[in-house]
Amino acid sequence: MTYIAKPAFHHPSLQKNALGFTRRDYEGKVSTLCAGCGHDSISAAIVQACFEIDLEPHRLAKLSGIGCSSKTPDYFLGASHGFNTVHGRMPSVLTGANLANRELIYLGVSGDGDSASIGLGQFAHVMRRGVNMTYIVENNGVYGLTKGQFSATADKGSKSKKGVVNSDAGIDMVALALQLGASFVARSFSGDKDQLAPLIKAALTHKGAAFIDVLSPCIAFNNHKGSTKSFDWVREHNEAVNRLDVLLGRLPVTTQYEPGELVEVQQHDGSLLMLRKVAADYDPTDRVRAMSYLQERQAAGEIVTGLLYVDPDADDLHDALGTVHRPLNQLSDRELTPGAAALAGINAALR
């Protein structure tokens, strides 16, 4: 049914953002995922985030790999650029596109199989290189397209739908992202849109490698008793470290969050991250403390969600390589091919 587009009719009273777009303008085709799939909730959060930050749909480039999660870009921002790569190779394709055209905003959508197994090496390098992108893993702990085998993120001791116990240690994508140098690291739950949508807004406006691990229960194969990726398990073991809002520009600061210390983090584009601390001793700008806190709460049987780490002064791959500020498709032939003398100078510098 992915060939079926949603009706183009727009009710005249639909809310519009500063660009004159409605939420419907950020939607895609009809989803073919199982009814109740957490991935559809993530798509809805992406739609809400892009609408609220007044993003022009054509400025977004969405890329994915293979799997249930990698089908979802077809279900949001139908007017944006899109490319579905091969299994596990989304990060390298996105890196190339980013280097060729830095004016676009890059969103990579992947799954726990796509990123933590066949694509683990690709994930590692896109994080350590600081590619300016938002990387979302829709994490359900199983291979949904091939009928529910454990993925690399399945927790040791969790049970499959058929009662098989996983004997392998699970890969923690958040811990990996922190260790590899990502400058924005978060975890959320597909069933908590109030937390997830602001995290996506913040990630899209962040400069550098922004990673969000979203626990997204598989309604068909991993939502039963004994699963540590089910809706009930995640709700019962969720430990939120902060509540987040994003302010674009310099508007008056207001909040409806619970009492606690208010932390302001200004990003490179001038937007403000407003964090209400729920965990009183948590500092989202301390990478080492974030890694320790994850281990502490994991030992206590809790799943930590929220903005876990952010570096507001992060560089990206363009800064490291010293690339030109104009996209390659805007450069002339003379600029792209400066001649034999320039090439000889480059070769001489590398000897």
C-alpha cells in the first residue's frame, strides 16, 4: 500500500507554522507497518518536530538502510529528498551526500539490526567523524522482517515470543555513541511523544553527530511478557533524567515542567535547549559522567531516557576537512578542476 498517497485535501482551519505549512505538509504515504507499531509513533514525532521548527520540507534529506525501521522514511516528509540504501550502509552514503551538499539537513533512520549488526562499523565511523546529521535508531531488539529473531541489542536473559532465552550480551547503542565521540546523545521511547519530539527538534538543530536511540516495541514479535523491549517493560523501568524544550530565536522562556534546576544550553545556530533536571545530580554536558550514570542505572534495572549528553560547541566533518562553504553542485568547472599545477601541489604535499 505504499503506493497509496494520503488525500491532498487540507481543512482550511488547520494550524500553520511560520512558513505557512500544516502538519499534513510534513506527512508521507500510508504506513504498511503492523497496527500499533512503535515506528509509526516515531514518524509522527518527526512530523511534529519538523513542523514546529519551521523546517522547509525540501531542505531535509532522509536516508535509511534495510528493515522495518528503514521503511519509515516513506511515511513522513513526502516532499523531502530521500534515499533508501543497502543493508547497514546508510551512514557512508549519507556522509558522501553531506560532503557534497552541506546546505541540506540530514536525517538517517535505521534499526537495531541495520546499525548494531551488519552496519556497526559504519555507525562507529559516522559518529567518530562527527558528520553533521541526526541519526535515529528505531530499536525493538528483533528482526521484524524475518519473523522475530533476536537482534544485537536484545538484552541478555530476555525471552523471545516462542520462549527462547537470549544468551548473548546486548549492544548498548547509546554507550557506543558516547564512547565514539557523538556530540549529542539521547534515548527515548516511542510511546513518549512529549519527550521524543523535543529531542528530535534539538537534534535537527544541533551541529555535529546527533544520535537518538528510540526504544520502539515490535507489536508482532517482541511485546510479550519476558521481553525487555515491550511497551509494559519500558514504561515500568523508564528513568527520565531531564525534560527538554527547544526555543528558536530569543522568545520569553516559559515552562510547565516539574520543579528542578533549569539548565540552558545554547547551540551553534542560536537555539536554546531548556533542560529541567529530574535527576538532581545529572549534568548533560559531562560525557564521562553520562557514561557512568548509564552503567549505574543499568545495574539497577532501569532504562535511562532523555538528553544524556550534548556538546554545544561541537565541530563537524566539514570543519575537520576544511571544505568550502558552497555545495559542490554550485561550484564551476574551473573551481572543481583547478588544473594540473594544483594537483601537482597537492601530491607534493602528501609525499
